[in-house]
Amino acid sequence: MSHTVEQIALKSSSPGTQRFLKVHRFNAAKPGPKVYMQAALHADEWPGLLTLQHLITELMDLDKRDLLRGEIVIVPYANPIGMDQRLNGVVLGRHSFSAEGNFNRHWPDFSAVTKAVRDQDPQSSVEQYRQALRKAVAQLPTQTPLAELKATLLELSIDADIVLDLHCDSQALVHIYANYRQRQDSQLLAQCMRSPIVLLEDEPGGSPFDAAHILPWIAIESESCPVSCFTATIELRGFADVDDQLAKVDAQGLVNFLSAKDVIQAAPSMIETRVLTTDLEAVDSVRATATGIVCWTKELGEWVEKGELIAEVVDLLADSPAAGRTAIYSRTRGMLFTTNIGKLVCEGDNIGKIAGTEVLVNETGEGLLSL
Ligand SMILES: [Zn+2]
């Protein structure tokens, strides 16, 4: 058996308190890739927390049966700082209370590290690049609790062959964000996870966690040195989609993917899924056209046509409620795959997303990910 559990003490920002990360490792005797998985870097996104509990149980069983290869590292909750940010009983885990921004933005870019190794010796091995990456991570600043948390997570993940970051949206179908260079593995992951949508990008902007793992490889990508880390962000539906049944399905999806990548030596249990793979630039953010209560006329997963009515905003100030409705029409043809759980909206709010196939003009000039 190769399962070990480690507890890593983290810096605390207030006297008399202490935070910890838990790390589950499966270090199989048989050689194989290194896989890293974490949940709830956005600390208010909880489906992945339960999914990883089910996955660990499953892996412990597979480990006993000697069916694992390589190394699997699981951080079952990635952000104890964010989980502690409660205001009036609500966990606000997307942005740091310490004014250090969105927890899944501003991760370091180690492209200069791999480029320096390549410039010194173009024949450098993947392991030599990884050594340099580990060294660079060890030198990251750790003066704040969040900086230290980021450095700790990177120390565990930067040299992995596969990095999966589990998030969720507000209300949503399962969907996957990945780099367009990794279309094949992303589609395989989607099949395994029964995810109907894969969104591919070249550079999402904002420097999320997954980009920190792929950018150093893209920087030196060549025929002799292919991108040596598959990384994806998996959105496990919406905030409220946390129950044992869904978590079991998603844990099985991760087991399927690890089986397909030969990290688990067992046949995957697949169910054929129709997957829409498209550009992240073909995702339209639906904006509220007025202030009021939004009423959707389309369900998640429905296809909509360009110009079709998808929602109405009910104006609470209207003298005649029936006349006080403002229509929202789809600006693209595609699948409605996320909507906001909050129904009281302000004009201009992003309230949903439609995945189409036509690349759209970026009207705001912002990065491709929401803030
Ligand atoms: Zn998230």
C-alpha cells in the first residue's frame, strides 16, 4: 500500500490560530505519471470537495489491490484561507479579504525559467526542466499567508504530468477549460467526466492556476520538447450541486480519466457523451438588459438561436407589471450552459453564458475569464 497523508502547517494572519493543508499521496511502486488534483481554490465552490473525498476512498481501494501506477497527489481542500472568509454566515471564497485579489488569478508565470534551461542546453530533458521549476517555486515569496499558500500548492504540483483543478460555476452544466494545444486530452477528459462542453483557449488572461502549469512548457514547445503537462480546470456544475450521488459520478469520471491515462490499471466505465468542443472566445456572456428580477425562458443545456428570446427582466418599479418586462435576446447560436443563482440583477450584469461555435468580438476588451 502506498497511501500516505501529510498535514502541512500554513502561516496564520492572526495570533492564536493555525491553518493546515492536507495532502493525500499515492506513491505506487510501479512507475507512471505524476497526477495532481485539488478542489475549491475558489473556496466557495464545494462540489469538488465532496468529489475528492469519494475519489480518495476509491483510490485507497485501488491502491490495496495494487492497481495504481506513478504518483497521485490530492489536496482535498486547496484554500483554507478562503474557507475561513465568512461574512454574515456566508463563505465569500472567490476573492481574498486581504486585498490580494481573486484566488485563481495572478499565479506566477515560469516561462523565463524553462527558457533559461533551454538556452543553456537545447537538449535538456523534461526532468531537468522540472528540476528548474521546483527550484523556482522554492524561491517564491512567502511573506503573506496567501503567497505562502500559493507557493505550497505549486511546490506540490509544478512537476506533475497531469494537473486537474476542480471548480464550479453559479448554476451550470459540467464544463472544462483547457489550452487548445491539448484538445485531444481535453476531449478524453470530457468523455470520462460526461462533460458536454470543452472550452479551449490560447491565453485565458488573468494567470489562473492551470496557466502556471502549462505556460512554462508552451514557452519552450518544440518537436523535441512537447508540452509536458496536461492541465485543465473542471467546472463541476453549480454551487448547490453538492451531494453524494453527483460526487460519486464525478469521482468515477476522474477514475475513468486516470484509467484512460494508464495511471489506474482498470477498465474505465464510460458512457458515451456528446461533447461540444469550442473556443473560449466563442462563449457569449449574457448581460442583463435592465435591473430587476431575471426570469429565464431557456433551461441549462438548451440550444438557442441568435436573436431568440432567452430571458426577461421584470422591472419592480413598473406601474403595470405585465408591461414592465425587458427581453434578453441571445447574441449567438449555441448552448446555454451557465446561469447565475442570484435572480435580482442590475443592468449590465453577467448573468449567464452561451457556448457557440462562432468566435465573438470581445466588446469589453477584458480577459476571457470572469473576474
Ligand atoms: Zn472557480
